[in-house]
Amino acid sequence: MRTALGKHLLPVLVLSVLGGRIGLAGEAPSDANSLTFEMSTEELAWNRSVDADADKWRPEYAAVVPMNESRCYMFRLVTGRVENRDNYLGFVMDRSISDEQKEFTRVFFPRTGTPIVASHVWIDADEALGRPRQVRLYAMSLDDAKKMAQAYWDYADVRYRSLVQQTKESIQRDCDLIQKGKKRLAELEDILKKAPVEFEELKKTVMYHDANQALEVVPDLDKAIHACMIEIAGIRTKLEYIESMRHKVPPPGWGAPSDLLNTIVVQETINLKGAEARLKTATNLRTQAQRYVDLIETLHKAPAEMDKVRESLRFRESGIQGYERQLAEMIPPAIPGGKVFIHKVRLGQGQ
């Protein structure tokens, strides 16, 4: 007896995992559309659930998908937690399984919480039998069984390729950061080679004994620079005005203005040169004071930054080694034997 359970049910699948050990690290992933199906003469049991709602469902088929040791599949951990469950269930939602299959799956294997028939669904295989890890995908029809198996394989294949790509991108990111770090390290080495020499030469030309003394004179020098700039602007304005007066006709009774204007121009030109010299000196002293402070700070901070950059380089290099190990140990998903068997399903004994 089958029944619909509503219009807004989360799609999921019912599965049963059989533990075992097989799979070689060198196996290449199969093509995502290359699953081969074969009907099995062996029937698989479906044990009735004690849950009244779940007991209404009777799957007719089960696809048994053998798995290698790739962790890209969805599978059950020893602790009982289901690895990759939610991601796979979201992935299978995009598949064209029937509405009946989605509702059936929702009952037996919800996307959140604990499957209501977990003790019936999950089966622990005897590793001594030498069987590969397998997952049983119960389905309401033969077509659904095949689509669930195909989705199961496609998910593992897509996940594997995604993990490989992400890991390679992480390696490239760390390689880029290492190159930047090495460039910065070379810059710091050059700075620490030149800065002490420059600092010793600068100390000969200034009267500061520490950074605080240099910082104390900076405000006064800033005021002097500002005052000189104002004075220079005033003098230049006077000279421009005097130049414009030379071409004007003097008022009646005035004599020729040339001598007087020339005298003023000479005086203001002298004043301008003096103001420009004061501005240049104040600016140089201001630059020296700031450079003095900067060099002290550089000599203090550069060694610490070098240590930090070296530590970052070691961290990134170690990270790349870890990512490379992950790539080497990453097992692509494969179907041992290259075949998925479809089984008819019967009620378990006593049912």
C-alpha cells in the first residue's frame, strides 16, 4: 500500500550501508554517466517499521552501489553519524526522481534529525567476507532505483572534482603569498642593510638625541613653514602689483615712478629671497626630523616584521605540504566491479 504524504515534503533517500574494505588510491573516477545496471536474482528484505506512517510504504526495488574507500560518497561513520548526508540529499533534489520516491525518502531518511527506522535501514557488514563497501538505495520503482544510484555516483564524482579544485586553489593561493612574503623579506633585508648607515650619517647633521626630541621640534618647524609660505605669497603679490603699475599713466604732478618702483622691487625681491631661504631651511629641518623618527622606528620594527614574515613563510610552506599530501591521499570515487545490481525487494521474515 502506497500513500502521498503532502505537497511540501523534503526529498530524501532511504539507504543502507554495508561496511567493507576495498579500493586503490590509483583508481581513476568513472565517467558520471557510465553506470552499468544489472538485475540480480537475489531478493533483498525490507523490514517493516514499528512506525505506523512509515509502515505504509513498500519499496519494490533496491539499487546496491559498491563503493571504494573514497570519502566523497555519503556513508555511515562508526559513530553512526552520516558523512556528507545533507549535501547529498540536496544534490538528489535536482534529480528527476518521482514525487512518490521523494515522499518515501522523506519518511525514512529526513534531511535533519535521526532516521525513524535507523536500526532497520543501516546494516553493518562482516569485513571478513571481503565485500566492498556498499550502499542500498531503496526505491518505489525500477526507474527510481536507477536514478538514485546515478545521483549517488554523480554526487561523489562532483564532490571529488570540487575538493581537488579547492585544494589546488589553496596551494596556488599559498604559493602566491609565499612569493609576496619572499619579496617583502628581501625588501626588509635591504632596509636593514641601508637604514643603519643612513641613520649614522643623519645623526651627524642634527642635534637630536632621541625620537622624542625630534618630535618636539616638529610643531615649531611646521609653524615656521606656514609663516614663510604666507610671507612669500604676500611679497609675490606686491611684486605683481608693482609690475602692473609700470604701464599706467601717473596722476598730474607725479614724477616718473620708475625710480621709486625700482627701489621697492629691489627691496621686496631681497625680502622674497630671504623668505624662500627660510622656507627651504625650515622644510629641510622638518624633513630631517621626520626622517630621524622614521629611521628609529624602522630599526626597531623591521627585525620584528622579518621574524613575522619568516614565520608566515614557514606556515605557508607547511600548508602547501599538507595540501599536497591531501591530494596524494585523496581517493577518487570508483565503482568496484563497474556494475550496480538492482534487486527486487520482499518483506522481511515474519512480515
